[in-house]
Amino acid sequence: MFKEAAAKGIEKVDLTRRSIEDSIISSLKGVNPAIRPAMANGIALNRYMKGLDADFICRLRESFLGVNRASLAEFADWLAFADAPFRICVMGSESTIRSCGISEIIEL
């Protein structure tokens, strides 16, 4: 049921170019946040402790920049037909998530 809800939910999302670009920008802020110079060492240490090297950060950035309508549709198809059990994290407003038929919601 969750797979179907997630796949159908993607179909309900605003997939205009502007909306996708806004989502990409928001995601990139998490990868490369605007920080004061005094915070740079702390972020570098945190990434080092987590094993996130510069190559990984670059690959992550490239994967975000490669998101488009076609890749989202491909992901929706994968969700609908994936055989193996899996879990995914969906973030958004509770009303939007519930409108997609997702009933098991865990608040963090």
C-alpha cells in the first residue's frame, strides 16, 4: 500500500520546472549551506567523522542537479513495481502526505 501511495503521490506533486528547480535549490542548501567562515571547520570535521569526503559531496550535488520530470517519473515507476521491501522518507505537510493515502506517519 505504501508503494502505491508514494508512486501516486508523485503524480500529484507540482512538477512544473519552477517547482522542481525550487526543490533542487532547497536540497542543495543542505549540502552546501551558507555559513560563516568560523563554522567551516566544524562542518568539515562533522563531514569527516561521517565519512563524507569531497567526492561524495560532489556526486550528491550532481545527483540533485540531475533531477527532472523524467527522473521523478522513473522513480515513481520504480516505487510502484519494486519487489523488495523498502522504506523511504517523505517530508512534507501532513495534509499533503495523508492525501496521497499514506497512513503510517512518524513525526521526528
